[in-house]
Amino acid sequence: MIRIALILIICSFGLIRGETIRNWESLTSFGQVQDVIRYQDEIWAATLGGLVRVDPEDLSFTTYTNVDGLGTNELYILHEDGIGRLWVGGRGRLVNFTDPADPDVYLISDNDDRDVEIYDIASTPSGDTLWLANRLGVALFLPGDGAGEGLIQDNFDRLGDIEGETAAKSIVLDEDSVWVGTERGLAVGSREDIRRLKAPANWTSYEPVLLHGDINDNLVEALLYRNDSLYVGTSQGAYYFETDPVVSLTSLGIYGNPYVYDLDANDSLVIISTERGAHLYSNGFVIGLTWEGLPSGVQHSISGAYDDNGVYWNGNLSDGLYRLNGDVFEKLEIGGAPNGECRDIAETMGKIWGAFYRQGLAYYENNAWHKVSDTLVSGLLVSLAVGPLGELWVGTWGNGVYRIDGDTVMHFNAENSILSGVDESPLYVVVSDIYCTASAVWMANLRGINGEIVCVNPYNLDQWQNYVLVGGAGAEWLECIIEGQGIVYAGSLNNGIYGIAYYSTPFNTNGDYRFQFTHSNSGIGSNLIRRMAVDTFDSLWVGTSYGLSYQGLGEIIFTNVTLPDGFGPEITALAFDARGNLYAGSKQGIVARDLASGDMEQMTTRNSSLMDDAVNAIYFQESAGAFWIATASGVARMTVPYAEAAQDIEQVLAYPNPFVIRYGDETVRFNFAGNAVIRVFTLAGELVREIPYNGSWDGRNSAGKQVASGVYLFTLTGDDGQTGRGKILLIRD
């Protein structure tokens, strides 16, 4: 059974100590089109990265994502009801998007509070009822007269002999019945008395495999009711459904019986969108539209529509939106990130870089993503790190590691370095994680038969060193690597954390001291280690399959942190902001942990504009005060409050805070937008330093001498005489 809740779209929410996140962005891909319709003289496309709206006259377009009121980027269906409203169905959301400036959003979830995907929508001519084909069957939705007044009237999850809670993929209405295409067959029920549809016996179901010899499964992906005829799209072609004189499916005659994604109509034409392009059916004849201009090998036409000028628009399953110009398809260049999952984020060379697992490497510059050619960097990308020379290191699953410095790309694998493959395939080199220091680039060489930890000298790329933990057929499954406290730590998927305190240089293993932290000898939450990070106090933070743990400098026993209910327990990402607050990612969103109080706040797709709850990595960009969040469906960007210039001097913040001085060149800054004089005082009220015109403080007094650790007061006095105040905790390490 599914349920519904009204979603109030909130662009900001409380985070640490009542502060507010002011800005979310979803940097998604609009390439994976799911549906295309004509609505109010425009072409609209639902994609797995949001919504695209196109003016066919000048080809201008607007994109919308979850932050614009959709609530999700994973969209499957667009539907215009009988009174001209535009409805959008997606993962866990039903949206009245008739007015994009004021969307009416409903959360659709099951009894376990999990999102329910809406795959298709049908409506009565009066628009008073919507029928929703969804992951659990069929739901009946009453829109109501005003915003927030819609409700689910009923659910139907047993359709005749079809197994209960089978996903309904398509739905249409005729004069008095509702037809449903499911993963296990076709069903029809009378709408004369909707209450009777609760009983499975009041549905009639059909198995396509029994109705046509060319069909070998019962999936009904698409339905179209047109001119008293029912058309059926299956995984093996398109058919005309008949009940007289006998129940049967008659093929429409598309060569090869391809997978049919969608059926639609334009006047007398039936538009058939298939894995082998688009076809038109009329009066017993099928015409295949050209493939010219479509990407080679991916002619998957998932949906299509004609605009008011009679131009056909084609939605491609993996390569975006096309329009047919004469005999050639032309792509509408919408931009956006590569399709699908992002595994890691890094910043160098003035760019933000993303490792898009199956889609390659891309960088974000001038508010746009740019793909790096697969001829330069290829494979399944899983890790990124920036070396001491500003070079980018890219780890892959099976194809070794790449080094990028400007236009120069180098590739290292088992044939030209000491990186090693797995026992079953010695050339299959997995670099699951990379961490760079001033003297070495460290790599987790997962199951490397000649050594699971590898480092290279960034200044001399001929100098490599490997560290054997187990090696050979039993080599460790290393997931992550980091250096902190003067020690290299490598996290295993089976056996906890390996530590190596190397002597003098990492390229000489003589005199190394090695040890291992496990659940049994250190109290760490689990021996399955996902992520590690070191904070400004040199504490080691570890994300495991069973939660979050940390170990203070000089300690052996880990402290396990209590996480909010519903978060984790597996931790997949760790990062710190400039003030030392911890951000942890999991498959249930992000938790922000306040450094001073230990208070935690969870951010999910339900209570924030986070694009996907499955978080793979978090990178904090201190210069912009922004978190870049790699998720299972793209990249989200979240601006944190203290990095935004405060217009009100009374709201000014100092950051980082605590202000940790380790090397002597650190500074604390203030986020005031206007001109102000800064004064720093001791707790006794003695003036330590006066800094004119929005400068920064380096932890020294007016004589240039370092001040002691402790709490200091600051004031900012603006040109208008207004004053802002605060405290700074200074720590000398």
C-alpha cells in the first residue's frame, strides 16, 4: 500500500546551531530522457536528472531540478490532464508543475516510508481523478481544488491473477475501464464502481506469452488507447490487442520485434519508441524514422512528440533530446554532468573534477561540466586526489591510475609501474583510493598481489615503493588510504586498519613499524572500513560498516559515535569544514556534527535539497565555502553559511573556528560584506590587535608576537558605527 504526504518545498533549513544553508545546487545530467510531451506549445522532457522545457521556435530551454520544486531529479512521466494541468511523476514524488514558480508537490511512499516510483499517469477528461501506475501497482489520486489538497483515495495491488505488488509500468483509460501494463502481464478493470477493484476477481488479467508466439516474457512496458483500439508495447515488439472473436495480440510488424519503451499518438499516427529508434504506424503500415544524427550504437528512442510546427522530437535513453531537421536528427545541447554516479570529487588547476564511475572524468569550469575524452582517461573511475604539484591523480577499478598535469596525461599500470593486479588477472589493477602528501602519492592497490599499498615520488615518477600486507592470492581488499599523525593508514574491507610508520622516507622500508587496528584490539565499530579522515586535532575518524569511530592522537582505543536514528550505519564519506565541523555521508544522506557541542543534524532528500541520499564522497572547497557532494545520481553543491558575505554586521562569523595554528601561516577570516575595522581582545578586555579594512588575523599581537592558545573576543565596527561581536578559540598545535 502507498501513502501520500504534502511536501512543502523549503529552500533552506536549520543546520548547526540554528545557522541556515542558503543555497543548494544539483549539477545533474539531462541525458537520460524518460518521457517527452508537447505542452502549451513547448516541448517538455522528463529525465533522470530533472526536467527540460524547450521553446521549439528559438530552441531556448530552461532546466528544473529538485531544488526548483520537483523534490526529486529521477523523473519518469509527464502528463497533461483534461483541464490542462501538467503533472510530473518520479521517484517518490507527484508534482503539479503547471506553474513552475509555484509547484504543488506530494510525497508518495509505502508503509515502510520508502519512496514509491510513479511510472505512468492517466486521467479522466474532467481531470478530477489521476490513475498512477507505480512500483506497487495502481493508486487512485484525487487532485483537489487547491494546492496541497490532493489525496490518495485508494490503492490496487492485486490485479486479477497477477502477483500482488507487481510494478505497474503503464496505464490508460477507455470509456469505462482502466487498462494496466505490468511487469507480469496486462490487466483490465471496470471503472463503473471503483470500490470493486479492491477485489482481484474484478480484474481480468492476460499473459502476453500465451497470446503471441514471438513474446517470451509478460512485461507490458507501454499502452495506448486510440480510436477504440488498444496498442500494447512489450519487450518483444508492439501489438494490437483484440478480444473479438478471441483474445489475441497482433503484431504491428516492426522488424526484429524490438523492445518498446513508449506508445503515443499524433493525429492518426501511432508513435512507437523502441530500442531501434522511433517508428510511425498508420493504417496497417509501419515506417521507421531515420537514425541519421543519432549516436552510433545507442538509437534507443524512449519517447517522442511532435511540436506545433510538425517537427518530431526524440528522447534518447542515454544521450539527451534530439529534433528531426529534415532527414537528420540534431541534438539539443543542454549541458549538464555526465550521466549517472559520481564516485569522487577533487579541486585543482582552477577546476572541480568529478570521477563519474562509468562515464569517465569531467571537470566543472565556468558553470558548466566538460568531459575529458575517453581516449585520454578510461575505465571505471573510483578515486581522485591532488598532488603537491597541483597534478590530478585518478584511480580506476581495473585500469590502474592516471596522472593529469595540464595537457599532459600519464597512465600507470602493472606493465609500467609496480602497481599489481589481482590474483585472477595480474593486469587488472584496482586503485581504490589515493592520498597525496608533500613527499608521496599513496595508493590503495586493492588485492595487489605484489603489495596492497603503493607510493610514488611526485617529483620523480620513476621512484616507486610497494608495501606488502598479505600479498599473493590472499591480498587485502583495501578500500581507503590516508596519512595522519605521521602514519599511513589503510582501511580494509575485512580486517580493520593497517598502520605503517615509515622511517625517514616512504621509499625505504627498512625500519618501518607496522601495526593493525581491529574491532577486537581497539574497539573500532567494525573491521569493514569505508572511509577515513584526520581532523585539525590529528584525531583519526573512521567510517565503518557499523558506524562512525574516532581515535585521539596518541590513543589506541577508538570512541564510537552515536548516530541519529535512520542514518547509516555504514559511513561512505567524511569531510571537515573550515571550522572543524564533521560531515559524514551514508546511503541515508549526510550528517553534520558540530565540533563544539557534538550536536548532529541529518540532511536527506526529504528535509533538504540533497539530490540523492546515496552519498559517495564529500569535498569541502574552502575558498568558496562550499561542499561538493558526489552521489549515486550526480553532484550536489551546498554552500555553507559562514562563507557567504554577511550583510548584517551583527551576523558576522569568524572562520575557521576553532583557529588551529600548526605551521604559523594560518589565518582566521571574517565574512562581512562591508568595510569594517577588526579588533581582537583577550577575555580580560585587553586589545591584542587592530586590523583595518576587513583583514585577517594571524594569531599575533600588535608587536608581531604569537599569542597563547585560548579564547579571544573580536569586534567588527562598520563605517556606520554598527558593531558585530564574537569569540575565537585559538589552539596552537
